[in-house]
Amino acid sequence: MSALTAADTYCPAVLKQERDGYSVSIQGAFVGKLTAYRSKDKSTWVPIGTYTAPAELDGEFATAYWLKVGFGPGDYTSGTANVNVY
């Protein structure tokens, strides 16, 4: 689990294989916008969802992707978001 407390911070990227389900847990008290991203190469990240409150997310990719969640530049105001990608 990663405790995110600043803009432009992300949990470690996790590789999810084809048809291997993933889960994201967002907990804590924070003000800001978290964005979930996926990537094939860990260089180009595509947003797949945004969250402004605690949430649970489950899904599956048809092909392998890296997955990460975090506060983008300018998207954090205060508090701590506890994020777990598994």
C-alpha cells in the first residue's frame, strides 16, 4: 500500500497479465483527484478513471498492461490517499 501525500506522486506500477484480473483500493481522507492509468511500456500512460473519494475498483484487461494510480501535477490539495493496486 502506498500513502500518497503530494501532487505528481503515484503508487508503484504493477504488471497485470492478459486476462489476469486487477483490483485497486483507494482509502483515506484526502482532497484531490486520483487518476488510474494503464501502459504497455511504462512510458506512455493512458488514464482509465478518476477518483475524488475512497473507492474500490476491479477489472480485467484483454492484454497485459502496467497499472498505476496517483495524483497528477496540480491534482493534490491535502490529506493522505492510501492506494493499493493488486
